[in-house]
Amino acid sequence: MSMREFLQVLPMLLLLVWAAVVDLRSRRIPNWLTGALVAGGLVQSGMVFSSLSPGQAWAGIGVGFGLTFVLFALGGMGGGDVKLMAGIGAWVGPARVLEVFAVEAVIGMVIVILRAAGERRVAALARSSAVLVMNAAVRGDVTCPDEPADDQGKRRLPYAVPALLATLAVLLSGRRWL
């Protein structure tokens, strides 16, 4: 990544760091933060130095939103997470947001497995995952069960952290996968 490219995405990276810190602390991403991410991406797409056209920024918003909205509808993530990925899409466009989503899924999975191992809950994670797969295969039920009230928010993955790491990985790799 050249210095020019880095400076173009620096505001997005700063907002993603901010979102990751807030998400780690509260397990929520405020609307004003995701709104600033989306608006900033749209504004930068209209600048002379931008590598994205406004149409590509809007397409990135649509792809980022669409990919994560399915998971939100199934109960697998929160609304702030959906808006965060739409904001990333506004900055990087549709193909790159798809790459970020794929890398984020792997990073998120690794974080969940490591956290489960640290809490000695790998067997419980495997059982729960098997139950989800079997419910989907046998009954067509692809929804995620609600977390117990005493566990609410403690085990939920702060989505902004793997999203930040995945965005950095995709941008710093310097190659296009799609």
C-alpha cells in the first residue's frame, strides 16, 4: 500500500479503531460512529484523489449491508455490526468489502476458538455448533438461540475487532482476491 493509498483510508481506519475500542468496552457500536463511517466513505468517493467512484461506494454499502444483514436477521450479530460493514463498504467498494467479510469470518472464528480454549469450553462450543448445524439440516431452523440472561454480552464477539483486523489485512496485502 502506497502512502497516498494509506492516507486515503486513514480516516476509515481511525474510525474502525474507535469502533473496536467502544465495542470491546460496551458490546455496542453507536449509530453516530457507523453513520460517520458511511458518510465519510461517500464523501471521499466524490473527491478528486479517490480511487472509488460514488457508484462504487454505494455498491460497497449495499454489499456490506447485505452480507451482514442476513446474519443479523438470523440473530447472529447486532445492527451496529451491519452498519459497520456497510461503512467499510463505502470506503473500499463492493469487491473489497466481500474480501474483508471473508477474512473477518476466519479471524472471528479463530478468536472464538481461542477464547473457548482459554475458558476450557471447546467441547461446549463444538456441541453448540453441531446443534446449530443439525437444526439447520433437519428442521431448516437457521436462527441462533438467545443467550442466557446472565451471559448476555459476555460471550458475544465484539465484531468491530475482527472487522478492523480483516480490513487491515486486506488493505495491507496489496492484492485483489476478487
